[in-house]
Amino acid sequence: MDLPIVLNLKTKLTLRSAIIYSETPNTIDHYYTVYRRNNGAWETYYDMQNKITVARTSVYHNFNALNYTQFRI
């Protein structure tokens, strides 16, 4: 993903997750989440699947919301 992982505002914020809207022809549209673990790996949580998958970070996403949290060492 071409998003900043860390934002330096008045406090340092780290990107933790993104909510994405999936619109595919001839299927049900839905939302899913990509989540960044503490080790830096990205996981995908789909509402239509019962398993967690490794996120592909090199593809374009239609982001609806980004979640940044306060940086902790």
C-alpha cells in the first residue's frame, strides 16, 4: 500500500488497519479489513470467509477508512 505507515503530527501515529469496500460485478458487494500486526505483516479479514489471509499490499484498494493509533515503543 502506498500509505504512510507513520504520521508525525503532535504525536506519532502508526497505521494499524484500513476498511475497504469491495465492488465486484455479478457478486455481492461487501467490506473487508486489512490489519497490520505488530511485526509489520498485513492480514486480511473478509466478512464472507472464515479464515484470515495474508494481505497483498501491492494492489490498489478503495479505502473507506484508515485507522492510525498512537505510536508505542
